[in-house]
Amino acid sequence: MRIAFLMAPEGVEQIELTDPWQAVRDAGGTPELVSTEPGRVQAFHHLDKADTFAVDTDLDRARPDDYALLVLPGGVANPDALRLDERAVAFVQAFFTAGKPVAAICHAPWTLVEAGVVGGRTLTSWPSLRTDIRNAGGNWVDEEVVVCGDGPNTLITSRKPKDLKAFGAALTEELRKQHGG
């Protein structure tokens, strides 16, 4: 089961990439790094540069039909860049249209807002996004993880790195459901 991790070339919060990535692997999934550009992505520890990670495929070649689930790691700059890229926004929209699960943490719901997919959904995020989510028609709540099935797909969201354990558990449970058990 291939799982897409979508991110911009820089600005992703490293732990919000690596922890869910490991959760997917532990659940028997195959994580793939999808980015707006080929090459490598630069991760960060808050505002400091961290490691780089190889891109498996870029948005010019990635097809949402090839993936069972989409993960959107956060970081402030990462989703801000993604929401300005029409290919990234269309990639996200395709998962909702196809009824495929999407998981987003921290600032990543900015990309969901841009994709126009939060209306009528209950989700959480980094607290500074609450007004954006509410203005887009979403119901923002302050919880460590929210699994929302009130829409065309399952939407899993968390607020911050301290919520990664709960986020990973919800992601793992959704992967089990997708895999039939």
C-alpha cells in the first residue's frame, strides 16, 4: 500500500515527516515522498535547518490514483508554499474527490483550506489556523487528534509535534481499515 507524503522543497517540520513515515512503515505501508520539485527536500527543526530527504517523485509525475492515503506534514513554510502551487492543491483535491483518506498535522491544514475541502468538516491544527479553518467553513477544535468521517473521506488532523503519538495511532488505524483488517 503506497502512501504519499506531500511537501514543498523546504520548510517541513522534520519530526512531522519522520514520525508518521515510520508509523506507515510499521503498519506495512510504503511511504513515498512527493514534492513540487525533484531532488531533495530540506527539513527543519522549528526554524533551524535539519536533514534533507530524497524525493521519490515530483508532482509532474505523481498520480493520486497510485496512492491509498495522503499525509501532509506541517512546518510553517511547507504548507504555505504548497497552497501556492496549483499542482499541489489539485493533488490534495483528488484524494477528497476519490474518497481517499488524508492526514494533516500542525500548519498543513492551510493546504486543505486552499483546496476548498474543509467545509463541513471537524478538524484541528496549530491554533493560529483556527480562524482560517472557520472562515473556510470548517469546525475547528482544540484536540490532540481528530478523525472526521463527515465527508467524502476520512480526515485525520493533529495540532503539533507533541500530538504525534496520537496522530500516528490514528494513521495506523486508518491504514488497517484500508488494508482490510
